[in-house]
Amino acid sequence: MTPELPRRDAATTWILALLAGATFTLCLMSGVSGELLEFNRDVITNFRLPRTTLALVSGGLLGVAGALTQNLFRNPLASPSILGVEAGGSLAVTALLVAGAQPHFAPAGALGGATAALLFILVFSRKSSVILGGLALTTAAGSIGSLLLSLALSDPGRSGQILQWLMGSLAGRGWGDLGRALPMALAGLVIMWRAGPALDTMLLGSRVARTVGLDVTRMTRVAVASVALLTAAAITGGGLLPFTGLVAPHLGRAMTGRNLLPIKTRHLCVRSFALGAMLVMISDLIARTAAAPRELETGVITGVIGGPFFLWCIYRDQLREKSGAIHD
Amino acid sequence: MTDFGLAFMRRRPCAGISVRQLRMTGRGDLLATGFSTDFHPAKIHYIEAPNGAGKSSLLSCLAGLDSPGSGTIDVQGAGIATDDPAALLAWLPPHDDFPLPVSVIDVVLAGRWRFHRGSPAASDITAAIDCLRSLGIAELSALSVDSLSTGQRRRVNLARVFAQDADVLLLDEPFSGLDEVAKRRVDDCLNWIADLGRTVIVARPR
């Protein structure tokens, strides 16, 4: 007889998926004219539909990448933006654009940059905190990016293109960007799904995982490949959208009820996709309506929302450590 | 002796470990001059030494996690029919480190990885619950490890080691943080497991 186990919280995941769908519809219907729900077929199909889809996909992918990163590095504060993976990817794209490459080389650049950044963090994590390594990486990549940008300033067209990348703007992006992102996105998601159970075991630490019979080296490579593909796809689709990958998995984990089992990696990834998608769709809605007719950058909005959230996470972790010490 | 409910654990010929001239510089007295011994099956071996003597280093070398500076470690036995390290060696780390929420039952099921490879069968779940029950913590199975006390976490991790059903159990301070009742319970379990032919190696402070 198999003992009865309490269920995992599937209901919350379904509700989140429905909410993400509702947010998508809301963003399609909302514009600057003042009415909350306006229906203009041309504007919706040619302008809002591709843009909102990009927001959904980029945000969702970053959410999943964040969940995987946190489980891989066993650090609740890790995410593609905090570890410098987004910065590495976007720096590579900037360098390519400055060098005069065509925009359709951007996905390859993003993938190369993201992978390089992840490998650096992986090596760094053996010696020190991944968060500090990410800080160094982000700062260095940002500085080099600024240098490249200043070199490109003489060419307004090109520097505009680069700025759009760096600031995570969804303005003027369309189905073409989505098409370029999609192959990497699908590959990353398939790998994530297959690696899910192994990542659950890696949560116990790489040494324990090794002794229970998991090929930790191989699984680490697989997880790194997945995170790199997902992050590169997200950057290709939507540019830099900081903190999305931190906020989404954090909320996804916190939403599990007290009497239910903590969710596993696959489950967390589904929730993180929905939450990341919602964050970026709403940020994009704010970006295109708040200061209309002027557009704000979507990445700026996610950053403004995510920054305080990051601080709150650190604060809460410290509180937990303190209360843990009393508990023990 | 009472039945601990570790029904999945069958009596079988198990591997022992023989260590010759194991040396690791800078890892304490135990490994400074070359450590040699034989760990026989169906016995509990206690490595008792003060803190910093190198007990943890020795155990992680035996577990194949660290490589010694010099010397040989030979995992051997009459009837052993496997070269899967996870079937031969199970390891309890000196500290229970769970930085992210994970449920007790999932931790123990991770010990069964070599059987289920990610999709636990009913038999794996039964075995995992058996391990928790044998340590007196079956009622914790649905909780998250962050809600547990130090001693409870220690036993959850130990249950994970039992669930692996390996020939050799390398236990780095399994009693740390446990109260007297829990210590006796762990002791009884280890005796039971050794009686089934397993090699049990316990490091503890003197």
C-alpha cells in the first residue's frame, strides 16, 4: 500500500495561468485614449498584439530562467539579471551591433554572451558568493557597454538601436523579433522540463547529489545551457528586463499554502513563467501609457518595481536567519 | 530487537572498505601520517577524534568526493555485483544545508535517485516513509525542511541516507543536535542496518 501524501498546490498554478491570460487580454484592450477598454482592430493586430506577445514571452522566459538559476546555484537571490547573465548577453549584442553586424546576428550574440557569463559565475561560485560575482560582472559589462555606446554615438541610427537593446524597450519590436527568439526559447524550455527532477535533487547540494548517483557535472552543463538559451531568447525578444527573473520565482514559491508540499522545479517554472509574463506585460502597459504620447522603456519599469523587491528579499532572508537562530 | 520497518532493506553480502596509507596534508592529525584500516561489513565502526582531526576529510575521501593526497581506498567485497558508486556508498554530510524550501519526503526520495531517476514509484515512496518512521519522524513527511528544528533536519538527512540502501554508510556526526531519545533511536537503527550486512562508518567527536 502506498502511503497517502498531501497534494502539491496545482490550483494556484492554474489560477496564475488564467491571470496571465487575463492580463494579456487587458493589455491588448488598453491604450492611451483614456478609455480602459478600447477596441480598435488595426491598432490591436498590428501594434499591441505583437508587442504584448513579446512581453509575455520575454517575461515568461526570464521567470523560468530565474527559477532555474535559483535552484542551480541554490541561492534565492540569484537571477539572470543579478548574476550578470543578462548583462553579458546584452554586451555581446552591443559589441556585435557596434562592429556593424546585422540585427539578425543578435540572437547568436546574446546566447554567446549569456553562456560566457554563466560559465564565469559557475567557476566563481566555487570560491565565493555568486551574487558578488554577478555584481562584478554586471558592473564591468555595463562599463564596457557604455564605452562601446560612446564610440557609436557618431552614428545616431546605430546608437539608437543599441540603446533600445540596453534599456529593454519593446517599442517598435514585432513578430520578427519573436521569430528570432522562438527557437532558443523552445530549446531552453524542453531542456528545462527534462532537467527538472535532477534539479530538485541538486537542491540538496552538489556533493550530496553526487553521492546519490546524479551526474552533477552533466546536469550542471544542461542547466547552464537551458538558462543561457532562455535568457538569450528573452533578450532577443525584449532586451534587458531587470529583476523579472528574481521576482517571478520568489512569488511563485511564496504562494504555496502552509499545508501543501513545497513545489518542485517544473511546477515552479510554470508559475514563474506566468508571473514573469504578467510583470513584463503590466510594465509594458505602464511604459506605453503612463507618459503618453512619450514612451518609457519597459525595462526601466521592471527595474523600478524589482529593485525594492530585491531589497525586501534580502531583508526577509536576514530576518529568517535571525529567527532560525532563536528557533535552534 | 523491534522491527524498524526498513522492510525494503534486505540482508545481502556487502562491500567493505580497506584504506592504506591515506594521507592529506593540512587536514588534521588523522590524515597527517598516513591512515590505514579495514572497515568490515556487518559492523559499526566509530571514528572518534577531537574536532579538527580530519574526520570529515576522511569520510569525504571515502565517499569519493575528495581525492586524498596519497594512499589507496579500496571498496571491495565477496558478493558485490555492482560498480555503481551510489549502490556502494551513501554519505551523510556534517551539516544539513537546505537554502531553499523543499519537503521532507522529497529530501528522502532524493536518496532513492538510483532506483527512480526522477520519477519515484510507489515502492520508493513506501521506502522513504519507512526510513522516516524508523527514525520516529514519519509525521514530518509533508513539511518543508525550513520549518524543522536542527535535530529533526539531521534525522531527515539520515533518512535520506538510509533510503539509498547502499552497502556502506558514511555518517559524519549523525548524532549532532539530537536529544537522548533520538540518539538511542538512531543507534538502534544503525545496529539493525549493520545486522543486515551493511558497513556502517560513524564519525563522532571524542
